[in-house]
Amino acid sequence: METQPLEANVISTDDVVKILCSSVQSVLSSTTRSAVSISPMVKELENTCLKPDIGCFVLFQGDFSGLIIINFTREAALEIYRNYMIGMGMPEDDLARNHTTDEVASSLGELLNQCVGKFRFDLEGRTGIFVNQNQPKMLVVNESVQIAIEMGIERQQLRQISFKTVNGNRFYLEVALPEIKFYSLFDFQKAEIPNIEEMLAHGAGGS
């Protein structure tokens, strides 16, 4: 596998957020076989929340700790779920039509798991930084629910990034991270990131 030199000697919180956003966009665009776009503007938050209509979250730890939340509107949840399942060959007539069904929550949880797995892979391949994830949790919510994390993180950096599906439905990524600043003291070669379809196919085949 060809490698390229690391382009920067310092990795910051926003560098990690950019890698995460790219990983989420890559997985969802590939698995739904439709375009998913990212807003260029990032919002700084005072707290992270699970919000209507479907919220999912996952904790990760390793070289640093953090929390990832994705909040889906019902329209975005159903569009992503339906495109994902149709792409896997399920007949459209067999698909759930309500965002509150277990099938929708299960599918979105699996997609979040793939997104975080891709993020971990990309983060380590590009920077050498390692994190490990917990199992994603899904909640169908009618009102905003604040999620507080007790992980000993000082000076939390909270960000929200807006995504848009091909049909214009929005969903929101929220992330809570420490103030990150990694320096490269030794030569490091950035691994070439493989095609997402190849990586998912390899994971499905097992080894």
C-alpha cells in the first residue's frame, strides 16, 4: 500500500472533527447510494443533546475520549433507512413507514456504528491516534434530552455540524471532545485510505 507524508505536524480538535465529518459523509453516501452534503459552517455548543425525532450516540476512549451524537428528523431518518435497505436489496413494499419502528432504529444504529468505525480507521491511518468505541445507543425522543458525560474531560469542545440528504432533509452531528493538540515528534507516514465499499465488504466477509 502506498503511503504519503503527514501534511501537518500538529493535530487539533477541529482537525479531528473534520476527519469525523468526512467519515460520516463517506459511509452514509456509500451505504445509501445517494449524495450526503456537509454544511461548511460549524456551530459551537454549550451542551450536547439528543433531540427529536431520533437521536443516537456513542462514546469512545483511547488516546482521547469523547461523545458523538447524531440527531435525525423523522424525514431524514426514513430517507436514510429506506435508501440503505433498498441498496441492500430489500423490496420497497417491505420497508417500515414509521420512524418509530425498531427496524429504523436498528438500521440507523448500524450505520452510526459503521460511521464511527470508519472514523477510527481514518483517524489512526492519517494521524496515528487511536480510539475505541462503545456500542451505539438509539432513542426515539419527543423532547430534547440533555446527555452529560462524566469522563473527566476538561475544557470540553462542543461542536454541531449540519448534514443534508439528497432530498434536502437535514440531520445534525454533535461531538464533545477535549481540547486536542497532538504534536508529531517522529516521522509518520499517512496511510492511503481505502475505498469505503471495499472496507465494508471486507468487514462483512470477516477474517
